[in-house]
Amino acid sequence: MDNFVKVHFLGAAGTVTGSKFLVETSEGNILIDCGMFQGLKDLRELNWQALPIQVPEIDVVLLTHGHLDHVGYLPRLVDAGFSGKIIGTAPTLAIAEIILNDSAKIYEEEAEQANKDNYSSHNPALPFYTRQQAEKTITHFQVEMPGQWISFSNLISYRFQYNGHIIGATFIELDINGKRFVFSGDIGRTNDYLLDAPKKPEWADFLFVESTYGDKLHPDEDVERILSNIISDTIHKNGNLIIPSFAVERLQTLMYLLWQLYKKNKIPNIPIFIDSPMGNNVLEVFHRFPKWHKLSDAEYSAMLNHVNIIQSYKETWETIDDKRSKIIIAGSGMVTGGRVLTYLKQLVDDSKTTVLLVGYQAEGTRGRLLKEGAHELRFFGKYYPVKATVKCIESLSAHADQNDLLDWMSKLKNIPECVYLIHGEPTALNAFRVKLKDSFHWNVKIPKLNAIEHIPI
């Protein structure tokens, strides 16, 4: 083996999304994650650019988890000539299959609508990828179990380790000629409603760690009290509570919380509508993989029976026309697309409406604009005035905060030769860099997008 490994930072470097890290060795090339950029227009436009590498030379893709910003570029990778296996845990690949199929359907519909209404600057507007391309990508999927070393070559092996965050999520350990490379993926919370606490790495010569909340501590909020008060206020106003939600984990957590509040008599039996085709499919993943979460079969069934699952676009409009005060949980979590836009189009200009943001809102998303007090939102080619009340619950995030991140690294038995901070916006990255230097005196780097790091082994 050569004396160096090259790591290409193809995404999630200097920004949160677009996770892609190519580990280039003389024995083969491994891509860790293959996600889409989200948020600012400049970032989204990167999705359409060819990767600055020889895609056919990638031997395998290892996935930390199934979120769009970790798997959403896979069909483009296959289209560019990737022919190897795409490997992850069973729930991760189940989630990825749902997300790729659902996203492709949305891309096709959006392109068709943009061409029909002539509101795209591209003529014609094209889908980012098609359902046919998504289906072809899924044929490359291969399931591996967590917790066991898998041989890639004579001198390279890898292992998936449970990481909380969402169902199926892992961090990935690569052993390359006796050196341990650890890619954190997204790290979960210690006290999650639905998931166990993440495992912790015990050795890392080179550590690639997420920094989404590297500069923040999640507030010590009484989530049940805040949610109860918001719902009471919604009922008092005879209004609607719209909760934009990520389809994976956040949706299921909200369902669980609302069911628990009702069981404890903290809220009345207000109608709850779940409008997320992708989220409905993810619920089935929870049913299929009970060992990956805390819910019993009885709890799962009771939670499901407490809500109304919307099955069609016709039911979406029936829900909008329903004059009762109600809770609507709809995708997407950062208000970048999905069914939630249909509800906001009709209800965001109504002062009786409350919009509750319950997750990370990336720079450049409509969710971030709402959080920062925007007086209008643009979607479907038009501007809509915001008269709704906007609330936030920060502590429902599925991401580790600064203390959780430090705790995740607390079991390391060695001093890493270098720690690379990824998956963060510049302020968070720099704050976490300083924290790690002060706390551990480690060698810490913040790689730039498309940087190549030559790492001695």
C-alpha cells in the first residue's frame, strides 16, 4: 500500500449538507455518503455540477444514514458511471429507497409544473433525477449488519456502529493498514424519545466529526408544556397549527409526543393530520425493524390510531377545507418543498395560523426565513404574506449539541492525529474548533469544499 491516503471533501465541508467524502487508496476507492446540497441557491446549484473526480473509479459507497443530504445524490452518481455496491444497514437502505423514490417523483412533478406555468429560468426545466434513475440506483443496494468488521481488501476493512439520530443511522470506522479513520455521520441525542443513545468510538487516528450544533447547547425546554400551550392557543383562536416536519424520525417523534400528551390529559382530542407520503412509508420502516427503536408493537399501534394519515392530494384539500381547529404535520422539515407548501399557500396569511418549526433550518431555506421573521415567502413562483405566528422548539433536534458531541468523543483511548470538522456552517465550525483545542489540545482542521487531504498511514 502507498504511504498516503487521499481524502476528498466533496460535500459537507464549510456547510452542513451535501455529505460526500472520497477515501482514495492504492487498494481501492471508498465514498462515504453521497448526499445533496440544500439551502442557499449557490449550494443547490452545486448539485448540478459534475464531481471533480473519476466517478467510475469509485469501488463502493458506504452510507451513514438515509437522510437526503447523505443519499440524495446517489442516482446522479450511478448516472455518471458508478457501478459498485451501495452499502448500509437495513433500515438505512429502506429509508434511502423511500427518499430516492419520493424525491424523484417530486422532481418530475416540479419540472412538469414549472414548464406548464413557465416559472423556471431553465427551458425546459428538468428533474434532478427521474423515478427510473432512482429505481436503477436501488439495485446497487447491499445490506450489512452493524458492529462487525467487513473486509474491503487485504489491508482495508470497515464497520458500521449504532449512532442514534434516525432509525438505522451509524458512524463508520475504516481500518486502513492499521490506522483508524472514523466518519461520524450525524450523531444522535443521548436522551431521544424513540432511539437509544449513540455508541461511542474507542479509537480514532483520523476523526471526521459533524459540527451542525458545534456552537450551541440545546435549550433545557419543557417540550410537553410548550407544545400543550401552543395547542391550547391554537384551539382558543380556532386556528390551525402547521408543523413542517422531516419525514424520518421527527414525524414519528411528534406523533409519539402528541399521543403521550393526550394520554396524560394535557391536550384535548384535537384532530391531528399527518400529510407526508414519505413519512407514512417511514412509519412502515419502524414497524419492520423493531430492534432499532424503543417503541413496542402496542405503543406503535396506539400512536398510529391517534392520528389521521392522509393518503391522497384530494384529502389534503379536504383537510384545508375542514373548519375545525387542527394540527397538520407535513413535509418538508425546512419548508423546501413537499405538502407543507400547499397548506402554507392557503393558511400562512391567516393570523389564526401558527407555524411551529421543530428542527434545524439550514441557511437559505424557507424555514430559516420564517424563523428569522420574514414578512413573505416565495414558492410556486409567487410571494405569499406571512401573517401566521411562527414558533420554534429547538430541543427536538435529532442532532447532538456541543456537549453531546464532546461526550461522543469522550471514550477515545488515544489522541487523534487530526480531527476534521465537517457538517457545519462557518460559525459553528470555528466555535467547535476552538472548543476542541481548549478542551483536548487536539490538532483540528476545517477543510474547504473540494479540498484534498493527503494523510500518512
